[in-house]
Amino acid sequence: MPEGHSVHRIARQFDRNFVGRTVAATSPQGRFAQGAAVLDGRTATAVRAVGKQMFLEFDDDLWLRVHLGMYGAWDFAGEILVDPTIASANGRMGQTNQRGTMLPEGDADDPIMDAAGENSLTSIGAPRRARVHVRMSEQTTGLADEGDDWPPPIVGQVRLRLMTALTCADLRGPTACEVQAPEEVAATIAKLGPDPLVDDVAEGEERFTSVVRRKPTAIGLLLMDQAVVSGIGNVYRAELLFRARQNPHTPGREVREEVVRDLWRDWVRLLRIGVETGQMMTMDDLDPASYRAAMASRDDRHWVYRRAGLPCRICGTAIVVEEVATRKLYWCPSCQK
């Protein structure tokens, strides 16, 4: 499931490539035909991400709400104007796979490539235009097909296609895709916990701490509850708890207040890193060689996630994996007593 940093990156791409432009909307799959007809021909006026949900505003106070869920993904094609505040353009766009040809200006030297052929450290600076076909999703492992056809051919089950004169975005497999009125958007967002990139950070800390400290629910479940805090998924949950040396089974109300506050502050930091790099980099204080290895390989990027049975990087104890609420929880039973 795409975690919060991915959705914020996707929203930024929509902001640069769709907001202010007339959008053609269709539902090739047919499951969103009525909603697409309502949006077709309108101008995108704003976009925002809150946690794992994105809201794209159109004129006449209409909003498109998209929650990618476990299997949803956006495929982008055409001419992409990359957000200068995030590392992308011939690189990562929120844990993505892409290939394409960058225009020559401003290319970074000696890029770091991961096993999927993704460049994680370019385009933090001036915006660039790139002719690419890019898939934006956590779950994607394959590369999108290149091609010069316009509009791009429809591949697979496309719930929604949004197109401007230059850019195409195809939505596949979302948990939610619906048109909402402003009051419905407000009601949806009101149900979500604080997001460090949306809410006041200090107020978010107080809200998060207050909720966690009165809950009997295990902290490992609370971090995944989008009504408690927005954007944290399976990877960040495991890594945040390890970094805090916190047992995931401790009831929230029994977790020391300073630990709860540290979890929030660490989430603020890791979310920003994720948005900037497109990668869930959760290891600190790496030397240059180790950092490059981590950026090039997901196996070197995390403390405990997907390391079941392997020795803890700190104490050597075998990392444990459990199924909790249908999701895999990774933790060290020694460091996180």
C-alpha cells in the first residue's frame, strides 16, 4: 500500500501538470463512467494530499477523491514537469518505476540507481521537462512501456484516465475513486488523524499524543490507524517502532509520553525524507558508501522491515515477523522489549 510520502509526491505531480489546465476525463474500464462524465472538460484548480488520500479539485466546487489502497496505482505518460522540491525526473516518484529520456539541462552526475533502475537523487532543484512514461505506486515492480503514441494506448483495467494536452494520468485498482462536494471532502478529512505535511506540526503532536495516551490498543496497531495519525503504513510502522526501541504490543496508554512524542517527531522527519527522495530511508548516520548502498537497494534501507529471521543490525537477535490485523509486523524482541 502506498504510504503517505508517495501520495504527497503524486499530489505534487498533479499540481505541476494538471492544476490550471483543462482536463479530459474518461473511464476506459467503465466503472467510473458517471464520475468521469461529470469531470470531463473541467479545469483542475487545486490538489491536496492528506495521509494516504488525494483530493483533486475542479471548477464548480467538485473534487475527485482517490485512495489507492493496497493495489491502486497512477500511470503517467507524456510531458511531465517535475516538482523541483522532490527527487524525481528520471528517478523515483514515490517508490515508482519509470524509464524515459531526460532533457539534458541540469542532469545530475553519477546518479544512484537501485535494482529496478530507479534514480533516487536527481532533480532537487530547477524544474525540468521530461518525455516519460512513469508508473507511480508502491507495489509496482515492472517498468512502464515507452512509446510515442498520443494519446497513449490503454493498457489493462483503467478506472480513470485524466488528460491535458500534454500529460496523461491513468488510475488503476484504487480502493476509492469518487466525486465529492466540498462538505464531503471536509467530512472525509475530519475523520483522518494529523498529517505532518498538512497540519500544524506542534498541534499535530498534541493531538496524536492525546489520542495514543488514552487508548488501550497496542501501539503497533495505533500507528496504522489513519484516524490516529495519517500516512503511516506497514514499512514506516515497523521502522518507527524499532527506532524508538518500542515494543509494538504495548497498549498506547502505557507507552511513555516522551516515547509517543518522539514517535510523532520521528514521523515528521521520515515523512519529509520520503517526500524528498521518494524512498523510505529509515537508517541514520550512514557513511557515504553505506548510504549509496542503501539508496540503491531496499534491503539495505531499513532496520527491521522484511528482515524476518535475519540478525538485528544492533543486537544480532533474529528479527521476528507476526501477522497483526492481516498485516506483517517486523520487530526485534530484544531491542524492543
